[in-house]
Amino acid sequence: MLKDDKKGQLIDELRALKRFCVSLTGDSADADDLLQLTVERVLERGMPEDAHVAKWSYRVCRNIWLDELRSREVRQRYAAAASATDAMQSGGAGDGFDRLELERVDAAMEGLPEEQRSALLLVAVEGRSYAEVAEILDIPLGTVMSRVARARRSLAEKLE
Amino acid sequence: MADIHTLDIDGLRRDELLSRFLDGDLSAGEQADLEEKLANDADLRARLESFKHQDDLIKASFRAKSIDVSPGLFSRLQKDGTQTARSYWRGLAAGIGLAASVIVAITVGVLGLPADLGSENGLEIDTSLAQALSQTPSRAEGWDVLDDERDFRAVLTFPAASGNWCREFMVARSENHWRGVACRHDGSWVTQVMAREVFLEESGGYRAASAADVDQVSRFIDAEAIDVALSAGQEAAIIDANWR
């Protein structure tokens, strides 16, 4: 059973967690399902008393998605239906960037290995520190540094 | 074109330094050194600017997407209840054609390391790992270092349907990460399931499934746990009692 204070913290984290789901799945409907499953899993199993709610939830979310990826082999499905992500665009570019440019970065992000994409999203979009990302993804700090750098490097190559 | 990920080591080091600079991860000394180099190297400055621009694009891309959270989910959290969670997950598992009971039967039947996870990968329940399982409290963050420099973390402890205590744990060595569950059996720790945690190859391809996959760990716990994970205090008491 999740305690009330942790439930409150999880509520505060839901939008950021949804972004993480979108980053992992590349599909709005799957992101909704993944978020739902993550919340259900956290409610069902609870978490250690000393656990940081956001970090724990990200970790649960990622593990569920990896389970799902393997089970459904969605990676191949999405490769064949990459255009489906267009439905996620809310219409119009953001922050003065060209829509085409945003689509290119979207496609480049989707082309990254999942472990690099997750690390970069958490650092560049969510503003998490490397130490926090290491905890969320359950990897050593040095691996975070390497994955974030490799992600930026790959994106630079793709966007040249 | 050469594979930059394997051949351009200097470039990778440079990019890692720039990345850490962007993310505020450098020490004061490292930052001062890099700032000096940036002042004298136009190519390095251009590389940094391209990384910054990419980051801005990524942020803008996510802001342009609809990131709505279902109001029902907020309500779900504000209320209490775990009554639907298990059936929801089971329904999904059934829907994707993976009967959890079959997987668990295969996995539990091993009662030891899966055949493809021999001692060469460092995951055998050797003395140091058994000692760590017996004595290390579960934690949500950080790693303990075993004698042979493997990183170890006890994740949680739960009672299994068999009546034994089980622990989910993580072991990491370099880029290799494993997750597993071990349970007490006749006074010793016995691996029930073990799985590699990294699935995707550098190229973005999909690594073939092995005999023991990480989804089996989750499903093993789903199937075997008869209660939620122990609290820190409960777990400390069990450790003090030497798992009796």
C-alpha cells in the first residue's frame, strides 16, 4: 500500500512521467497505457520507505516498458509504422522552431537506442542530474555520462 | 563512413566532456580547463553550440506534444486501492500471448542458475554474493561493491508462496547489468531467475531473447510474492534473525 505522502508526490510527478512514457513508446496511446500500468504497479507493490518516489516510479515505468517491448516485439511494429507518431503532434511548432526541424529531431530521437534516449530525456528535458539518472536507470554514473554523450553525438550526426 | 562509436575515441571523450559541461556535471577544475579550451578552439565552441541547439530542439519537441494525463489517473491515486492492479496486468499478459504461469514454471523449475548463465559471467551465487544477499538492506539508490568489484544492490525483500524469503537484486559489472531473484532454500540462497537488463544493441537493433529475460523477473515476483515488499524495519529484523 502506498502511503498518502508518496501518493501526493506521485501525483506531482505524473506529467513528467508521462513525458518519459512518450519518450519510451513513441506513441501517445501506448504512453497512456504505460503510465496507467506504472501507477497500478506502484500502487500494488508500494515501495521501500526510503525510496524517492519520482526515481522509483521512473524505474518501474522503464521496466514495464522493457517487458512490454520484448513481449510484443513492438519495435519492429513501430519501425513499420513510424508515421503513426504524427498523430501525437498537437499542431504547430513550438518555441519558434520550424515544424520540419522538430520532426527531424523527433525521428532522430526515435532512432536512438532506448537506453541512450531515456538517459538524454531525463537529463535534457527533465533536468535530472547524472546521479539521479543513474539511480532511475539503475546504472553506474559513468554509464550515464557515456550514454548521454553518445546520444548527443548520434543526434548531431543525424541532424547534420 | 567509419563507425564513430567504435573508432573515434578522442571524439567521444571530447563529446562526453562537452555533454557534462552542458549538464553541469564537471568539477570546478574540469570546467575551468574546458572553458580555457573553448576560448581558444572555434571547432570546440561550434560543437558545444550544436549540442545546445539539439537540446533546445528536444525540449521544444516535447513541449509541442500533447502531454495530457488522464483525469481518471489522478482520481485513481487520490483514492486508495490495489484491487484492480493484478487483474489489469494479468489481462495484458494474456493479451500478448505470454502465459505467466508457463514462464514461471520453466523458471522456477531450474532452481539454480539458468544454463546460459554460468560462473563465467560472475552471477553465480558465490560466497560474496550470498553474503551480500544475507546482510545488505534493500535500497532504492546507490551500489555496494563486492570483493571482486561487481556492483551489487538489494532491491527488495518479499515473502514467497513457498513460505521462503526472496530478494530481488541487481548486479553490474562494467556495461553488463543483471537483475535476479534469489530465495532462501535450506539455509542458502538459490537463484530463481536471472536476466540481463540491457536489451537494445548500440545500433538500435533488438537483441535476441535469451533463456532468462528480465520480464521473467517481474513475472516471477508477480506470481510468487504473497505480500508487498518488506519495510526497512521488517527487513532489518529478518536480517538480524539470519533469515529464520
